[in-house]
Amino acid sequence: MESGSSGGRRLRKTESAEMRWVVPGGACEEDEIESSDDGGADTPAAASGSRGGGGSDDDDDGYEEDEMLRQRLVRTGPRADSFDVEALDVPGVYRHQEFTLGRSIVLTLQTLGVVFGDVGTSPLYTFDVMFNKYPITSKEDVLGALSLVIYTLILIPFLKYTLIVLWGNDDGEGGTFALYSLICRNAKASLLPNQLPSDTRISSFNLKVPSVELERSLKIKERLETSSMLKKLLLMLVLFGTSMVIADGVVTPAMSVMSAVNGFKVGISSVNEGEVVMITVAFLIVLFSLQRFGTSKVGLAVGPALFIWFCCLAGIGIYNIRIYGSEVLRAFNPVYIYYYFERNPTQAWMSLGGCLLCASGSEAMFADLCYFSVRSVQLTFVFLVLPCLLLGYLGQAAFLMENLAENQQIFFLSIPSQAFWPVVFIATLAALIASRAMTTAIFSTIKQATALGCFPRLKIIHTSRKFMGQIYIPVMNWFLLVSCLAFVTVFGSINEIGNAYGIAELGVMMMTTVLVTIIMLLIWQVNIVVVLCFLTLFLGLELFFFSSVLGSAADGSWVLLVFAAVLYLVMYIWNYGTKLKYETEVKQKLSMDLMVQLGCNLGTVRAPGIGLIYNELVRGVPAIFGHFLTTLPAMHSMIIFVCIKWVPVPVVPQNERFLFRRVCPKNYHMFRCIARYGYKDVRKENPQAFEQLLIESLEKFIRREAQERSLESDHNDETDSEEEIASSSSRVLVGPNGSIYSLGVPLAESAGADNSALGSSMSLDGSLDETMDVIHKAKESGVVYLLGHGDIRARKESFFLKKLVINYFYAFLRKNCRRGIATLSIPHTRLMQVAMQYMV
């Protein structure tokens, strides 16, 4: 048995996964939890044997000691962390919001304005980019190109995203990080350093897990959980996909708006390319300036406009088919794709990059899912968006077959003269809407990445009181504007921008294919044949498209690849530095022996009040607390270590927000509080509301603790045997599911003879009243926030690359990102800060 400084009163090593041996007493719960991770004997006999002497004179004494110890030991059920047990006691259930008919109609309009804006404007430029480098020589070329577009629309936006990928949403949240969080929750593949088993007790955490019979799922799960290399590779894929999403958000506004403004060149012959660029710049500035008004307001305003746009696409398509003939309907036969590649293989291969643009916005459709239901998005796409897009492309192809020389601004040339200017106006408005769709997706992705420790902290503004998914990030908004203006002025043509657009889209699509494949194997438990068909079909198709756009990278598209690479490095360095900082703080935390030596006054004066010490540790006392003790003349009468922890779920219900545990003996009045937030939760609450909720949760914890001790005391009175008396000192809890848990020592266990005397002379009710009185007096004296700024520096003997990354790049990001005080919404009048530097 493992020995300890508390005279053998600490928790002993678990005998097996199902049973453990405990002894009465214990110093404090945090000390107990930490000691249980150390080495030790598996059984009492083995433990006592490890302490046996080497001579025969000691054998009898050792035997007697073992017998006495066996009489005190009690065999209980599996050991449970108090955080896990407390999480089980929370009955909260996350419920989706139900909508009325009126609200459903409003959401339908918002869906058009937010989800389908990007894919809906693709007819403005798809054929222009396809036929840019090679002229049209015959009607068969038009049929082949049209057939390519039709089946690209059917395979990627419809089959892949609408019917498959949308079901991979994380409780309504879409995007690459939503897929990543699903994988992490199911296979524990996350590299987040401060995860706890109690996180899985959140009601919104639950999902279907692989059954025991599926060896394939279990093997993949085991590999992901045990291989740090696979975890890093998975994270790198997600970061690469995220960087391509941001790059896509830069190209989308430039491409959509410039293609719409090109309509002015058709209507007004005096307008040249330079003037088109100037008008595009003006529209983009207006677009990003209006972004701060939020998705709800803008989405509802532009939803009807986008509905009119889809109706225009369908109407113009039907008009052109009626005027120029229905021969284009033959393009539904895929054999024309084969004829197209057979006649001009190089031209057909080069046109693939432009053909992919008809599916642009597919990833935005998934990332912008937000609070929209999957079924409503699917029905809207199948019965409105897809038919209108197909009719639009069929009409343009019908026009082209009779006007083979007109291979630029095809959409605007095919508009009937009577409706030209109204359609140009609607097209421009639709292009602005499409730009917003991708920008909104980026905001959502950045918030998810920040919550999961993969992006520097930025100011996030929630633009809707009803829907937490609607956000606005000012810094990112203006960064996208500047980058977008740079792309417009540098390239100056939709043909060159179109190739860069294809690279960004394909980068995101390929990462989504890989992540959905993992989800199919791990969570959905799909047949391996179906998984291989999905992976082979879509990844092969996307790689084929990617080879085409990379062939034109020398034309200027390489700039976008460099841009995405820089974003990837920023996210990777931030994740690496953040993880390294946390690991260092864990190694340098204060020991419980030191806290016991300091005594209940902590070696200083305890003044009335509550001190909230923010740190990232979920267990133990952070090293920064020692700096507070040596820096401040007094310490508060009640100390609460608050850990703001992001968990890989969209939302943590309010009644499951806080978990508590005692730190040190009871008379220290020190607690550990873990405040859990999902990546869609609003973190910046009102300070008074946060304090009130935290203190109320603490009081509930104290009362529940007293009730459990009372049950233990009643059990002691009813038992006569020595073994039952010993077992009553171990804490037994019954969870909502009927499971029985034992913590070995009470949560409020005190150390020393004074605490034993207090327990025998004072009633439990009196102890509860005393504790509650301490809380109320401390609350009346006020709450003070103690914030420690821990920075890291590479050691002198470290490699040059590590010094460069930590001392310069990561330090620069930390210096210029949003500080913790702003993120936590801490009032300045009640704030104390201490800085500390760690050498890594």
C-alpha cells in the first residue's frame, strides 16, 4: 500500500478497475485525487509486503501490522472523481428550440440569405472562367461543358453536402471544427490539455458510440486515442482546412462582386476594366461595413431579394430554352462528358477549374448551418435552389449554342433586353449576399477555433439575443476587407481570381471528405464498402479537379496558397504555445504538502471577502497563487480557483455550468470551480450575474455535501461491527442512473486532531450553518478577481527553431491578441494582476 505523509490516512491504490481499498480519513480531496495517480501496490497484502523488513525479527511485527490494517480496510466499488459524481447529479437536458409557422417562414428567408447566397451566384461566372483560355469551337463543346456542370452540381452540392455532410453537424453547428469536435468527443482525440472525464457528463455531449461488436470502430477509436501522431495529424488537417476556409472568404467577395459589376460593361459600353475594379472596391467597403449589423437583421432583409434572384435564374433559363431550342437537355446524358474529353483533352482538363465554381459555396452551406435544421436546408436546396441553378445553366448553354463567339459575360448577354437593368440590380445584390455568406461562415469557424485553443483570442460580438450562433468579429471583418481589396486590385479580373477561388474551395472540400470519412467509420458505423465508395468517389473527384487548378497556379493563384500557409502557421504556433504553457503550469503547481505547512491562514492574513483566482488548471494549486501570497499583504477569507474551460460541445446548459471541489482541508475555505463552456456559448456575461450564479452553485454544493455527510453519520449509528464502522467513513453517493460511487473520504474532510474533535463535538447542521455564514459574510465583503499573466520563454539550451517560435512568434501573438481580462469581462475596479514567466 502506498504510504503518505499523512500517516497512512490517504487513499490507497485501486485494486482493479472495479474494486478498490480505502481507509478512514484523508487530508483533502485534491490531495487524494492527485495521489491516486501515483504508483502503489494493488492489494493490502502486496502493499504491506513492500514495507516488510529484510530480517526475521521484523516479520512478526509486520504480520501484526498487516492484520490490524486489514481490519481497517474496506473494499468498495470503483473509485469516482467528485467532479464526475457531481456531473452525474445534474439532470439538465439540452433542448432544441421549437419554431412556430411564422418563425419557420422567417427562417426560410434567412436560410436563403445566409446559407445559399454563395452557391446561388455561381452562374454569374462559371461559364466565363471555363471558356476563358480556349474558345468554343462547336456546339458539342457547349454540351460537354454543360454536362460537366450538371453532374458536378449533382455530385458535390447535392449528393455530398446536402445528403451526407449536413448530417455531420455538431448539434446544429457546421464546418471543419464541428466535424473535429465530433471526432474528439467520440474517440478522445483532442489535444486540449485540460480535459476531464466529467466533460462527458454534459447532456449535450452524448452521442451514439460504437457498439462492442464492431471491431473496426473500436480499433480506429483505440488508435486515435493512443497515437499522439494521429492526433497531431488530425489537428493539422483541421487547421489546413480552416486556413483554406479563411482564404476562401477572401476570394469569394472579390469573385462574386466583380462578376456582378461586369454587367455594367455589357449595359454601358464606355465602362472599362479599371472602372469595374473601382466600383467593386466601393461595393466591398459598403458590404463589410454592414456586416456588423448581424446575420439576423441582414439575413431577413436580403432573404426575399435572394428568392427573387433564384426566380430570375429560372425565368431567364426557361426564356432562353424556349427561344434558342431545347437541344441543351441532351446534356443530362453523361456521355457528352466523355466526348468532350475525347475531342479536346487538354482544353477539357483546363476547364475543370472553372467547372468547379458551379459548386462554390457548398462548404459555406455547411459552415453556415448554424441554427437552421438540416431538413429545412435539404428541402430548400432540392426544391428551390437546385432546380433554379439547373435552369439557369441550361438557359446560358442554349444561348451559347447559337452564339459561339460570345464566351465572356455570358449570363448578362443572355438576359432579355427588357429585363436587363432590373436583373443587373438583383444580381449585384445577390453577389453582396453571397459574400456575406462566406464571411459569416468564417466568423463561426474562428469562434470554434478560438474555443478549442487553435486561434488567438479576438473580440466576438453576438448580434442576436435569441440565437447565439449569430456573431460578428470586428478584427477579422476588417482583415478580410483589406485582404479582399488587395486581391481585387492585384488580379483585376475574374478569370485570374477564379483559379484562386477553385484552389480555396477544393482545399476545404478535401479536408471535409477526410473528416466525414472518419465520422462514418467511428460514429455513424457505416458499412466499410459504403465508406470506401464515398472516399474514392469524392476524394478522387476533388483531386482530379485540384490537379487542374494547380496547373494554373503560376498565373497568380500561388499568392492564395502563400496566404493560406501563413494562416496555418499562425494557428499551429498558437496551439503549440498554448499547449506548452499549460503543460508547464501543471509541472510547477504547488504541492499539497506545502499548503498544509502554511496552515489555514496560508502564512498571511485572511481578510473578509471572496477571491476568484483565474487559471487553466483543473486540478492542484497553480504556481501563480504563490506569487499572490508573496505579493499581496493579505488574502481573502474564501478562495475559489476558477478554471474557464472550453469543452468540445456547442452548448453547455446553464445548470451544468459549474463543478466544485474542496481544495485543502475544510478550515482553509478554498474551492476549485470549473466553469464549462461550449464553443457556441456566450462567455462574456454580466459580472454580477456570473458571481451570483457561481455563489449559488457553491451553496448548493455545500448543502449537498452536508446531506451526504449526514447520510454517512446515520449509517454509522445503525452499524455495530467494526468493519461497517470503517466503511462508513468512505463516501457513498447514488447517481441519477442508480450507480453507486465511493470517494473514499468526504469532500469536506478536515485534517488534524482539531478537525476530529470538531467532528465529534459539533453537529453537522451546526457545521453547515457555520460554512454558509462564512460564505455570506465573504459575499457581503465583496468579490475580487485575481488574474495571473503567465508568459513562457524558451530556455537558453533550446533549439533555435523553438526559440524563434516561442520567444518571437508566439510572444507576438500573445501580445497582440485579446487579453484575458477583456475576454472574461472582469470589472477593472475589482481586479488584481500578477505576472509570471515560465521557462520551457
